[in-house]
Amino acid sequence: MSLVGHQPPPIFRRGPAPLVRLIVLVSICLAMLVADIKFRYLEVLRQGLSVVTYPLQMAAAAPADVVRNATLYFATLIEVQLENAELRRTQLGAAQQLLRFEQLKQENVQLRGLLEMAQRVQVRSIGADVLYDAPDPFARKVILDRGTQHGIETGLAVVDASGVIGQITRVYPAQAEVTLLTDKNQAIPVQVVRNGLRGVLFGTGQGRLEMRFVLAGADIVEGDELVTSGLDGIFLPGLPVATVSSVAREPKDAFASIECEPAAAVEGSTQVLVIGRAALPPPPPQAAETPPGGR
């Protein structure tokens, strides 16, 4: 059977060569590109395609955005936590410094007051710090950081910047015990500044003072200031002691009930002044000797 002139079936027919197709397609693309640049006829189509494909773009970028935002969130969180910790340390240090400055300011005020008190009394005085309260729950006593080595003696008055707080009752080589005015066994002779009325002030053991054995008709009223009278030869005269807070007079009682508030911070002072004596107290009078055979 002769095959001369036989044509292959259409299904096996070959089109243009690949190179020709490439050239044709490139030419069409260049033509469309030049036409778009010159006439902008694909602008509407491009905008429409961008609107249609925007959700797809966002969906495709979502995982990367989640990872990036999470990384940024945790990095910022760690940075903020570190910054907050640093700020807390800085604030704590500033608060400690502020408390220290406030304490130094208060101590400076107290020391200035003690200096003024020392200049006012015009006698030898010794500055001291209160170390601690005496270990006796039934007494009002404190311990000072000065003793016999510093010239402290039994019986000396102890004051702060506002007035008398107590008296030296026991002395050690490097420490001294002070019985405060509010102790129930402590008494101090006083007088009213307004009229010179004298009396004795006693501690109550509860932070207050009371003036006893004052006649109900005596001229003393609420608000009167009380100072040391100096009659005992221990306390210098004129030292502030207390202010009368209340006066009660009962018809059946011969004496008035007088309560007083200490002028000084008796149970709150930390810096005090131990005041020496202007002169030694006179010795007690001796009993007259009876001659033999006499009455």
C-alpha cells in the first residue's frame, strides 16, 4: 500500500513552533504595555482586580501578621515588666532617702530646740539619746546613752526642747535610767505662771499628770501653764512642765481634781538634755541637841 501523499490525521497536527509562539506573545504583551502606558485603558481593570483580590491578600498575609504582632506584643510586655521593676527599685530607693531626710529634719529640729533650751537654762547640760524603754511594764522609764563617765548624776533633771520629761534615778558607767514625769511614783513641785500658785504634780502611769492637794477654792483654771518652782533644789525654776487640761471641783471635796497635759513629748522624745544643778541643795537641818539635864 503506497503512503505517498498521505496526510497525518488532524489530531496529530502540529501548530506554530514554540519560538514563534514566544515571539507572538511577547509582541502582544509589549503592545498592551505600550497601549496601557499611553491610553491608560487597563486602569479600571487593574483597580477592579485589586478590589477583588484584596481579601485574598489579607488572608494570605494574616499568619505573618499574627506572628509579627505576637512577637511585638511579648517583646513589649517583657520590656514594660523590666521597666516597671526598675521604676519600683528607683521608687523604693527614693522613698527610703525621703524617709531618711525626714528623720534627719526632725532630729535637726529637736537638736535646735535642745540648743535653745541649753542656752536658756544657763547651766552645764549634757546631750543624750534615748536608747530604749526600761524593761518594766509597770513603770514609765527610759535608758539614755550617757552615764557617770559623761558626768551624769542621780537626781538631775531631763528635758527636751519643750520642757521637763523626767529625772535621773539610776546611773551606770555608760548609761542612765530616767523616770518619766508620767510614772505613777514620780512627783515634781510646780507653780502656776499666771499667779505663782504652787503645788505638786504627780504622774498617773497612763501618760497624763495630775496636780494634787490644791484647795477647791484656789485660783487655777483650764489652760494655766505650769513650770518648775525650784523649791526641791533639784529642778531649776521656770522650766515648762505641763498645761492644765481640766479642773473639777466637787462640793464635798476639799481639794480640786486637776488634770494636766505634759508640755514636752514625755514618752516620745529621742534626743534629750540632762541639766546640771546651779548649786548643790542645802543639807537637811540637823535636830538640835538637848543639853544634859535639859528639857
